[in-house]
Amino acid sequence: MVRKKNIEEIRDGSASHIQELSRFDRKFFDAKEEFTYIGHGSLGGKAAGLAAIKKTLEEKIPADEFPGVTVNIPRLIVLTTSVFDSFMELNNLFETAYSDEKDNIIAHKFLNASLPAELVGDLRALIEKIHSPLAVRSSSLLEDAMYEPFAGIYGTKMIPNNQPDADSRYRKLTEAIKFVFASTFFKEAKDYIRATSNKVEDEKMAVIIQEIVGIRYNDYFYPGISGVARSYNFYPSGRAKPEDGVVDLALGLGKTVVDGEHVWTYSPAFPNLKPPYGSVNEMMKSTQNEFWAVNMGKPPAYNPMKETEYLIKKGISDAEADGTLNQIVSTYDAVSDRMTVGTGCVGPRVINFAPVLEYNTVPLNNVIKKILAVCEETEGTAVEIEFALTLDNSRGTPARFGFLQVRPMVVSDEVVEVTDAEMESDKALISSGYVLGNGFLNTINDIVYVKPDSFEAKHSPVIAAELESINKIMTGEGKKYMLIGFGRWGSSDPWLGIPVNWGQISGAKVIVESMLANMNVELSQGSHFFHNISSFQVSYFSMPLRSGSKGGVDWHWLDSQKIVNETGFVKHIELENPLRVKVDGRRGRGVIFK
């Protein structure tokens, strides 16, 4: 097991990577160096991870290894933590930052503040040279640490950067930078920090300014494929093993994947193996039908405090008009009641990436397997990567695999045996063959659960707020608890599950994801929420409605226990004796005894 690093080690390790990079050249896109920085001090966790892996990728993946595909880290510049320090001191923002002011108040004060004078010239030079879309991403000091990764906690702003005058482009860039600075102190970030051993005062923010991987189609800009891949699969199915890994793919920007929306999931060892959908109809309902893109057309209403200000959701028909479905869909033929790979016949399109995964039109899976292996060897542990791929048949250019991020994963090696008898025991409150985690736990006396009789998807945002209020009480008393609910926890789509962030349920040590007939979504391992759960070593029980799947919840027993607190949709009960939780991480199954 890799031990947790303290704040000084994180800071020193990140700062050491600067020595391998070059200072920002005002020619930027004309310069030879593709990874530069402004300032001194730390690159932050996200940028440091890319800096550490950059040379390794160049050495271990020759340019000609994957014909038809170029592999690289998209060109970027990092504003180091010293820029953040200067910004905070120049504008005397510490009192506002550490206060309990609402997010919009904090964001407003940051957006009205001035950037350090020494930064202005470099940003002006940068923005005068380029007109392509840019992602302004967080890279905080604590981000992407192994046990407290802060995945998806801080802000990212994607800007079209296509205004005709440099002044407008500069203004939008600086607004995005200040928004990311402000997100360091938003409520979600503070709640997350309180759930760790760190303090808000420990955190510092570096910012990555990076070209977005994609192609412009009329008024929209997006990649053909985005994805998250893990070298370890907590929920293998069929012939797949945990060490075979898992990949989540989506059309368009990666927000679809990391926010826990509908994606296509497969094992890199068996790319042709279909997910276990019960029918074609179920598959069509459970696969992606919308995608995210950068809006390059008519500017939206001015809202610099909104993370998705310049993003827009489009439907599959829009992508077909753009010609981007050819290599990523199959078509349902109602006459034969089967799926046909590609767009060659008339019928509903299903985004299952069959042309790429089954016919290898682009060697995407081979690229993913190689990069996972290289990153795992370099990091010395299981890893998660984020990437985006362009597919440009019309111009005859090679596909481009943009490597966006690498994070270490927490995978326990403790040997735990959960027997069939234990799984089927009448003393079990919950048992499941789809469990994340590993080990024993016998310290939970409190259970917080969503009441099944009153649950409806339309109430999910209200349920999230009720859970937050209970969590605040529990964490204030220093109590850990088991949480039970429906659908995919942490999804940004309330119709897929309860849209909580980690700070709203930070006291949960065991989480149960139960499915209903009208909310039976596939497991998503690529979301930021999922990564934070696994890194905090929270046991996560999922119970999909599947033929042959073991497990269930003894709701009758739960309702017979002592009620401590009850809201419209949630109950908090307290047990006389603690639960016994047992999870076999090798086989992905576990049991919770009453």
C-alpha cells in the first residue's frame, strides 16, 4: 500500500518537475516547446502528473507505433502557484476566500480583482497568436494526490476564443483564470477539504491553459471520442478480470464521462464483448443520446460565474449532420431486430463505438492498453487516464489521441474471502456481487437511507439537499455512516441518480447504490465522483437489476430500527450494535451483516 504524502512532500514533488520544463515563450504555438510555465513554485498536482509522464510517453511510444494515430499531450502553459499567491496578495482576497460567503459572492469578488502586472504581457502575447478553443483547468497543490484526489472538485472553463479582436479574447481568458482561482474556495471545495486531513489554508491553485482536442463543425467544436480508462476494474463482468482494466467512452467533450452521464463501458481485454443489456431496447435507452460541445456560434448570455457558459448540449442527429457518427455507432434494424455496425442503413443510431472496437478502424484500444501499461509502470500503481480523440475522415488527416490527465488509483491488496454461504445468509442486510473496495469494517452504527416508498427521480435534487443537512450533523458529531439510495450516486443528471457531490455525503464510509425498474443504469467508473469514492477507500455496493445477480436490501429490517432523524425523503437510523462489512476486492463482492 502506498502511504499518504504530507503537504510538504506534495509541494516539493510538484515543484521538482519545473526543472524539466521550459519557461513560457511568447511565441507559444510557434515555439518548439509544447509544455511551458509562467511563475515559480509548484505546477500543482494535475500539471505535475502530465509533466512527469510526458518524457516517458515520448520515449516508450514511438511515433510510428500506431499507424494512422498521433499520440501527444495537447500544447499547454501552466500558471504556477506563485501567480495565485501574487493574485491573492495583490487584491487582499484572503478574508473573502476563507469566509462562508456563497459561491457567487466569492466568484464576483475574484472576477473584479486584477491579475499581477507581470502576467498581463504574457497572456496578451498568448491570446494574440491563437484563435482556437482553450480549456482553462485547475491544477491545485492537493489535486490528484493518491488518497485525496480532489477529482472534479475545482472549476474548469472552456472558452471558444474565436472573438475577432484580441481584447475580447484576452478578457474571456482572464475571466476564466479568475473563475478557476475562485473555485478553490467554493463550498464544494471547502466541504471536500474538511473531509480530508488538510485545511483550506493549505491549498494553492495553479492553472493550466490548454488547447482543446477537437474539430470545428459549423458552430460547434468537439472531439469524436472522449474517454476515461482505468488499469483496474472494480466491477469486471464475463471473462474480464480486475487487472484487465475498464474504459468509458463518449461522443463529444469528456464532461459526459466525468459527470456520470450515459457512456459506453468495455474491458480493454475484450473490446468486442457487449455490456450485459437485457435487450436492444434497454441498450438504446441506456446509451448516449446527447453530447457536449464548445459553442463557437452566437455568444450565450454573459455569465462568467457559470462553468458551462460556453458549452452546449447537442443531440445525436446534430452529430450525424456533422458526419461524426460514421466510426462510433451501430444502427438498429427493426425488421431483423438486430444491430448493424455503422450508418449504412436506416434506423435509430446507437453510440457503441463498434466500428472502432470491433473493426479496428482506428487502433484506439491498442493505444489505450499501451498508455495504461506505461503509466502504471511509471506510477508504480494502478492508474486512471483521461483522453480525447479526433476522427477526421473528410480531411484525410490522422486521428489524434490527446492525453489529458493521469491519476494514481487506490487498490487494496488485503486478502478477504466472502463465501457463497455468507452472501446468502439470512443475517445479511445487503449482499452484492458488484462491490468496490476491500477489507473489513465493524465501526458503523448509523444508517442513512432514501425511503423507497417515496422515491421518484424528479425529487433527486431535493433528496440531495436533505442528505447534505443530515451529513452536516453527522460529520459535526464525528460519526461515519452507511448511505443507501437509488440510481447512480453523484451523476449530474438527476434522472440517472441522486446528484450529490462528495462534500454532501462526506461522512459516508459505506455507500449502497440500489436500482429500481425505472432507474437501472449501468455502473460508471469514469466519473470524478467515483474516483473520489475509491480514493477515500469507501466501500461501494451496487445492486443492478440483472438476472442472476445476487443481493438485495432488507428494507423491512431497516424500517424496524430506531429513528434518529427523518425528512420528507430520507431516514437516519441508529443501531444498538455495529454493522459488520466484509468486501472481497479480488472477486468484487461483499456482504453487510446486521
